[in-house]
Amino acid sequence: MRRYHVTTFGCQMNAHDSERIKGLLEDLGLGEAATSEEADVVVFNTCTIREKPDTKLAAYLGEAAASKRRDPSKVIAVGGCYAEAQQERIFSLYPDVDVAFGPGSIAHLGDWLGAGGVGIARGRFGLDDRAFAAELPQHGERSYQAWVQVSMGCNSTCSYCIVPAVRGREQSRRPGDILAEVTQLASDGVREITLLGQNVNSWGRDLLPDIHTEFGELLRACDAVDGIKRIRFTSPHPKDFREPVIAAMAECASVCEQIHLPLQSGSSRILKAMRRTYDRDRYMALAEKLRDRIPDVALGTDIIVGFPGETEADFADTLAVVKEVAFESAFTFVYSPRSGTDAATMADQVPHEVKIERMERLVELTQSIARSKNAARIGRIEEVLVEGPSRTDPTQLRGRTRRNTTVNFTGSAQAGDLVDVIIESSTSTTLRGTQHATASSTVATGPTGVSGRL
Ligand code: SAH
Ligand code: SF4
Ligand code: F3S
């Protein structure tokens, strides 16, 4: 049997797309190999949002090329956002690549491989006839958790961001298609779903005039599906976080008390240059409203440090907002110019050392806030969805709370179980505890396929 291996870079949308790439390859009769070295078809699902994933990919492709020289029948395929950004150039940059495809053209991988070997370099890019990856066969990494794509593309024009150029304009999936998938997942034993879109809460706007709906209504419809115990979504844009979504979050039992709400900067001047279309006050008012309306909500965020023109005063504004909102978690990024974006050619690029020094201060602040937020959970009983053995200590179990914090705990349960855990200690990123005598609920059949890789 021919075997494949998929390496995934980037965001949850790529994690979702990789499951579809795997499903498609399995439909063609390929089995999964444990490493790319052992695989006949090696796929890289790439990201190009910052420079780092580009360099990482170059290293991986170097290794794959060396192994292809030992075994010339090996097929190297490159998909995802970097492939879309480079298009045909990818074949001259990396002559060992056999096939390449953009995020909207995943199905073509099947055409090439299904037709039997690939002799010449082939590429399929472009955003005109994109298809939802969600319509392809699925290979779920975890039997109890699933990604659900609700839209593709993004209509925002954030001046630093490459995503609209490589994923295209926003297109929403029809609610009937999404709900059919969620219902099927629930009957397959999935208990937690994460709804995915580059701007997930603007979902539905482009379905007018045929369908009049919005993201809050979708949350309610998913909440009504039997068997789905937890609903998450990512990423919402602060400009589109409207009342019906807040009301749905507050009222639907399975929608988790967790929101990833990218801030990017705490300076209104920088937010304007970023074209985020909200300012500091509007963001803070939204964060306050969310904390007020959704009891015990955990707020996470993304922040970019060193956007062109960012002064010490702008950065101080970011620190002030971080302190005030007191984020439970934060992903922090050093600004990285992306060719083709407006910010890449802006004057006043911030020197690297300044970016790094600001980043250190920001990380110190976000970690100290997260540490005290997690410490405040000690003594509480948290509902945990079990993911499998702990990564650091196999005698312990690992799972996540509704607020999306990782918990390592002593207990006996299987992946997919929902159990209660008493929290006994904490760090800035994890909680530790012991399973409480009465499990919240347990699944009858033991799910398999636990994978901690993302
Ligand atoms: N659609 C998502 C963005 C996903 S990209 C959203 O709007 O929330 C994830 C994060 O990468 C962004 O939120 C941003 O913080 C960061 N990012 C995007 N472009 C970047 C760049 N050029 N340099 C540094 N960080 C960037
Ligand atoms: Fe990029 Fe902005 Fe769209 Fe997010 S909302 S994907 S940061 S353009
Ligand atoms: Fe990267 Fe593409 Fe996601 S550029 S962050 S994989 S949308």
C-alpha cells in the first residue's frame, strides 16, 4: 500500500484543511505513514503569515528533497497559503516539488495522484473557482473533537496581513450544509466542535438575499444538535461582535465561556494604520461587555509588536490595554513584513532590537496575568474534556476546561470523556488537579486516535 504523510503549519484552518487532505488521500487508497521519511507521498500544508513559517518550510523541504534523492519515486506536494502566495514560482524555488496547490484547490491533489504517478511539476492556484475544503472526505484526528469550517476567505483589509491575498474574499457555507456536518459529527461521537473562519462572526452576510441569518443564529442551531457538548469558534473580529452573538453565547449551554478576540494593538493610532476599524475604546468597551454578559468568560488575544511607526507611547498603550482587559491568554507576534501588503512598504519600520525588547516586556506582562488568572482557579471544580495521557507524565491524564485551559490530572478516564477535576495547582499555561469522584458524563465506547499534534 502506498503511504502518505502530511505536515501542517499555521492556523486552525490549516489543521482543518489537513484533515481533508488526509481524507482525500485515504479515499485514493493511501495509508498514513508515521513519518515523512517513510511516506511515498509527502505533503506540506503551508502557512505564510510571517517569515518564520517560510523558513521552517525551507528546512522541511530540504529534508524531503534529500530523501527523494534516495527514493526518486517519492512525490513531494506543497499546499496551503505559501503555495498560493508563490504560485508557479514554487517550482523554481524548490525544484524537487512535484505538485503544488492553493487552499482553494485541495481537490486537485486527488486528480493528480488518482491519475497515477506524477511525472512533471503541476500546480493549481487561484481563487476564482475555490471550493470549501469542508466538502472533501474527512480524516478526523480525534474522535471526540472536530473543526467545522463555516466560511473561507476574509473581506478585511488589515494592512499587515497576507491572508486575504491567499484565501480570497469571504464566502460563507450555507447553514444547512454546516448543520448537516455537525449532526453527522455528533452521531459519530464528536462532543466538541470549533467553528472556523478567518472572521468567523461575519458569517452569513454574503448569503443575502437568499438566506437571512447571522453567526448568533448559527451558534444556537449548533447548540440544539444532540450530543454536542462544547462549541467554540475562532477567530471573531471585534468589529463584528454584535449583540445576537453575545446573547447566544450567554444563553446556549454548550457554547464555551471562551473567546479569542484579537486586539493587535492597544494604540488607536496604530489600529488605524493597521486598518482594524475599531479603536482602543471600542475594543475595551466590547471586552467589558463580554465579561459582564458571559459569566466566567476567558478572553484570549493576538497582539503584534513593532508594527511600522509604533512608538514607545503606542506600545505603552498596548501594555495598558493588556493590563486592563487582563487576558487569560495571549499570542504575541513580532511584526513581520509580508510582500504585497501595504504595511511592508510603510516608512518607519521598527528596528529588530526594539521589537524584541518590547516583545520581552509584553510576554512578561501577559504571562504574569495568565499566572494569576490560573492561580485563581485553584480549589474549583472544572469540567474537563479528556484528550489522553499527559505529554510530560504518562501516568497523568490531560484535557481542557470549558475556558480552554490545559489540565494535567490524576484520574482514570478515556479520551473523549467529560470529567470533573478539582484544581490543586497552576502555572501560567496549565492547571493540575485530581479527578473528582463523580464524572460529569462518560462515553460508553473508548475512542481512539488521540493525537496531541497541531
Ligand atoms: N483571521 C484572524 C487572523 C489569523 S492570523 C484574525 O483576524 O484574527 C493570526 C495572527 O497572526 C493575527 O491575529 C495577527 O496577530 C498575526 N499576524 C498576521 N499578520 C502578521 C504579520 N505580518 N506580522 C506579525 N503578525 C501577524
Ligand atoms: Fe488578516 Fe485582518 Fe482578515 Fe484577520 S481580519 S485574516 S488579520 S485581514
Ligand atoms: Fe497561515 Fe494561511 Fe492560516 S497564512 S495563519 S495558514 S490562513
